[in-house]
Amino acid sequence: MTDNNVFNRLSPFIKNYIYRNNWTELREVQVEACKVIFDTDAHLLLSTGTASGKTEAAFLPVLTELTNDPPLSVGVLYVAPLKSLINDQFYRLNGLLEEANIPVWHWHGDVSQSHKKKLMREPQGVLQITPESLESMLINKNRDLVRIFGDLRFIIIDEVHSFMGTDRGIQVICQLERLQRFIRNSPRRIGLSATLGDYTKAEQWLASGTDRRIITPQINVSSQKIRLAVEHFYDPLDAPKDEKKEQPDSFESEKDADINLEEKEDEKGDGKELKTTAFWEYIYEKSLNKKCIIFANMRDQAEYAIAMLRQIAELRGSPDIYHVHHGSISSALREEAESEMKESAAPIVVGATLTLEMGIDIGQLERIIQIDAPSSVSSFLQRLGRSGRRGNASEMWFVCREEKPSGLPMLPLRMPWKLMQDIAIIQLYIEEHWIEQPRKPKYPLSMLYHQTMSVLAELGEATPALLAKRVLGMEAFKSISFDDYRELLQLLIQNDHLQLTSEGSMIIGLTGEKIVGSFKFFAVFPEEDDYTIVADSNVIGKVEFPPPPGERMTIAGRTWEVLEVDLKSKIVNVKRVKGKIKTYWAGGNLKIDNHILQRMRRILTEQNDFPYLQKGAKERMSEAYFLARSSGLDKYNVVSLGGKSVCIFPWMGNIDYYTIMLLIKKLCGHMLNLKSVGGQPPYFITLKIGSGTATADDFLAEFRTALNQQINLEYMLDDNDIIDLKGYYEYKPPKFDKFAPMSLLKKAIINDYIDLDRIRTAVGSWTSLNEGKAET
């Protein structure tokens, strides 16, 4: 089918839209999508770069099909991970459909009831919804679902990569399987993503629970020009670190050394000089007069960065062009930042976390700055793709920092881990186009609980056999046995989450009603018990740990003094003040893949130059190369540090790192008389022996011997181990795991995380170096 043939098959209103917007041709992704939708009955997966026209590629043929054969209900269900993405697409589609008499509805927590009631009265057109609102609809609107979705033709899932491998992704697939009962046909699914590695796993996820084949067109995308730069600074400051999960001194003031507000005569005596750190000066200069996002891995980092830049700008007499965008900022302030980025031609700088990784249209950005290292290649690509739209090169500057070591710290503390991680992530994409693959757990227990309660709430009452059929019949739970499920149900009955009736059926119990009856039940991701920050009746955002009245905090890139804390309503009233101070949110465990750590090791063994390294980064890597050669770190995994200390460099990601640490404690703790096991995940592990002299050879021989014996994990792991490992392995502990039997949680740990064969293979290849065998 030629491009002209595709164009001729589109509806007249779509052709008019194309003419009005001065399109000269359809993009290849749009042509290929039309071919699949018009000429097959298959599902469709579209994976091309950001701003490549994927959304239009999905909707142009789909809306044509709806126009040619109007459905008797909502015809298209569009599922997206973010309210802001739905709002953005809602306005884009309204422009496309203004002549077609096809209504577009958006449905999430911020949408008015009057808008939702209009859809309920006359369900037609396109419905855009979040997974949380769809869950609510399945429970609370189940009597209307046939009328709303009975003739549904297409399901479009945006940002597929953000769902895969997560509880939220399991939730979406479960919802679609449950929704099928109310639909007379089997709707086709269309998945959209800019960041996929192995298409096979994405295809399997998208088609879960259906019998349709899936087609992923091979799009010949012209090579995108990218500009990369990596710089490094020694930073003496106690700035926020993404490794910290909890901060007991959450509101301690910054040290005066952070930015010297005093002015002094410069060397020529003819002006004033402001003293700041080179790290913040560099970021300020690189973002000056730019439309720019500064990405950080944690909220406190994003807040701190904008507070610093805003203060520097004020002292320099520069305009305040700074915003903050993350999940704890109020929706009004986030939307203000998005609007400024999209509409304003003037420079704007936004400090953000992953909330701006998604495909919201934020206009033409000139530069991305990344503080320290992203945790994944996927995140790097999502962030890089926010710049360079409309034919311009994508541009990203990585800025790493580490504290200047004092004295002569031990070997592992002298390595620039974040800088090496940046290089590894860049090289993996440049050399291999490699992207992390999502995990598919066999025991998603949090979701098993959630869907059990949701299905029963939808049904009102069900026999155990019917409930098991409905829940275990879903694709996500096919590895759960009837015995496992019976054990879960028995515990839920015991704890009054479920209740048996006199006829032997089950209903939601009193404890379960409190959980299912809360709007928080619809969200399956862990939520924080936040306090709302209010200034002059305007909501600023939320924090977990409010300081007492009279103290200060930073949120939205500004500093506030606390006036009053209402513990009952969880409202904190504040007023604006000058200065800056740290505010902390409890972060999660940023998971790094094995492949990234292995590439980091190759950086040390190959010792190449990389053209994107700037002066400071080049110098720091030269130091690292020399240290690796002289210490043996480029060759050895286990190194004696002298005395009673040994250091292990596993070169494996977080999950295997914590597994190795556990196995060392369990298998070698007594034999080696271990006094402490520490380290910096996932880079190195340190051991301290209680008596005798610790040698790398002795440890490695003992560990290999113990590891190669038969290991009964069921017997080895106790309840405390399971709780600890869940906290280590997951970004945050799954929301509903606390309601699952400990025996099933142990099964999940053993089957979904611990791979003894992989650990044995890795440790079998390790080499060791005793103290004194190499120059240090």
C-alpha cells in the first residue's frame, strides 16, 4: 500500500486536519500503523522516538475506523500513566476531532463530576483514563460497564515501557481481562513507547490474555543527532545524596560553606565577586538563557538544585525563570511549569524527577542536564528525548560530583562510581542500543491481594471457587497454585479482610471494607502519608516530615517558614522567607542492572578515552585508571584491604548484590567470624573479620566452597530475612505485601529474585588479590 493509498483511506475530517496543519506527508510510522489497522485484525505495537508522531499514528486509522462503522458505546479506551499526559492528549485530540462529531472524554481524579456524568449519559467516542480511575469504574460502575464499553473496538496504552515490569502494569492487564466480560467483541490493543529494548517482551505483555497476534512494524527512523557532555567536580558540600533513604536530620540548615553570601573585592579591586562552588556555577552557566530541564534522581535533589540556582540568579540580578516539577508538587504548580515550557519563547529552567520523563508535550527544549547518574539506560533515553525535537539535535549534559577525599581513604572510596556509571550507560546505548528488560514475577502477591479484593468488591459476593476462577484465570497469576491461593484466602478470612457467609460464600470483611472503601485502594503503587503545605490558601505541595512551627523547609524551589502544623487534618501552614534549607522525602532503592555494572568494569579494564568527557571528568577518569592498575581493581574481584578487612567488587546489579551479601552472612559468617558486612550498593561490599588476618584468598575459597554445596533457601531464610530482602530488592516494598502470608512472601523471594546458578557462575569467575601482591 503506497502512502497515497493510505492517505486516501483516511476519513475526510482527518484529511482536512492534515491540510490545515500543513503536513507535507505522512511519516513512516503513521503509514505503517494505517496498514496494520486497515488490513489486519492484529494488535499493534509502535516503538519510535519521542515526537515521532506515534500518537497520530495510532489515532488516524482508529478514528477512521470509528467513522466508517460507528460503535454503539465508547469506541476507544486510551490508558495513560499520568493525568498530565491525559490532559495533554485530551486537548490535542479535541483539535483533531472538532469536525468529526466524535467526543473525547478524560476521566481521572481531577476531572469534574459534571464532565463524567455527560459521558455516563451518552457513552461514545474516545475515553482517556488512568489505571486508578479504571479500577474505580470496575468496582463502582460495574452495572454500567456493558452500556459504556459493550462495543469497544480499540484499547490504546501509552508509555508501555512505564507499565511493564511493575505492579501498575499488572493492574492494567488484569483490568483489561476483567473488562472483556462486558464487551461483545475482543478489542484490538495498540501500545505506544519511545523506549523499548526487546520487542518480544513488550509484545507478550500487550497481548496478555488474548489470542490475537501482534505486529510491530520496523520503522526506519532517521538517525537522531545527539550531543553529550560529561563533567565531574569534587564537591566538599554535604548536599543531598540519592543513596539516602531516610534522613534523621531532615531540616538541619545548610552549612555556610554552601554559598558564601558575602561579597569581597576581586583581585583587581574594581568589582565584587560572589563565591560559589564550581559544581553549582557550572550548572548555572550551562542552563543560563536556555529552555532546560535539570533532572535529578530524587525529589530532594531537584528541590535543592532549583533553590541553589534561584539564589545564584538573585545575587547576579538575573530573572527568576526557575520551576520545580515532581510528584510532591501541587498539580497547579506542575501545570504552570508545563505551560511555561510549552508556550513561552523565553528561557525557563525546571528541576524535575521522572515526572517529566513521560511524553507530555513541553515544547522545544534546548538542553537537558542530569545531576549525577541516571539509574538506567531507559531513563537516560527518556530524558535525552525531551530535547532535540522538530529536527534539532538532542543535547544532554551529565554533571557528577563527589566529596573530595581527605587523607587516604580505603580503595573503594577512591573510585568515581557515579561518573563510571554515566559512561557505562552512554556506551551501552551507543555500542549496543541495549535497554533494560522488565521483570515478570511469578508471585506478584501485592497484586494478587489487590485483584482478589477488587474482584470480590465488583461481584459483591462469591464462592471461593468462583473467586479463584476469576482471579487465577488472569494471565498475571498463572503461576499461583490453588494451594497458594487457599492459604492467602484463609489468612484474609482470619484477619477479617474477607468474611464467610452462612452459605459458604465470601464477602468483604470489616477490615477489608476500610481498605477497599478508601480511594487510595485504586492505586497499587506505595503511597506516602503526606502533609499538605499551604501558603495563603494556595496548596504548594506535600512532604512526609514537616518541621515544627518556627523552622524552615524548601518546596517548589523556595524556602518557607512553618507557621502551624495541624496534625489531625495534616495541613502545614507556611509563609515565604529567604534562604535555603534541605527538605527530605523518603526515597526508594534505585535499581541498576547487572549489564551496567559489567560495562563499568570494562571501562576500568579497557581504559579508553571518551570524546564527550570534559576536562574535570577526563582528569578524574585518569586518576581512576591509574588507581585501578596500581591496586589490581581492573583484574580482581576480591581485594585484601589490610588487617582484618576485605573488599568485594561483584560487578553485579542491586538484586544480585544484596543476594551475595545475604549469602556471605549466612554461609560464611560463623566460619570467618565476620564482625561486620557493609559497603555501597551495588558497587562494593566490605567485610571485617573478628580474629586473625583477613586475606582475599581465604575468603574467596571459603565462599566458593559454601556456595557450591546444596543450599536450602526455604530453610535458610527466616522472616526477618524476607522483610529485609523485600526492602532491598524493590524500589519500595509493594503496597499490599503486608497482607500476604509470610510463607508466600518467601516463595516470591526465592522464585522471583534469587538465582543461585547465576551467583555461582559469577563467583566461580572471581579472582582475588591479597595485600602486598600489587602496588597500592
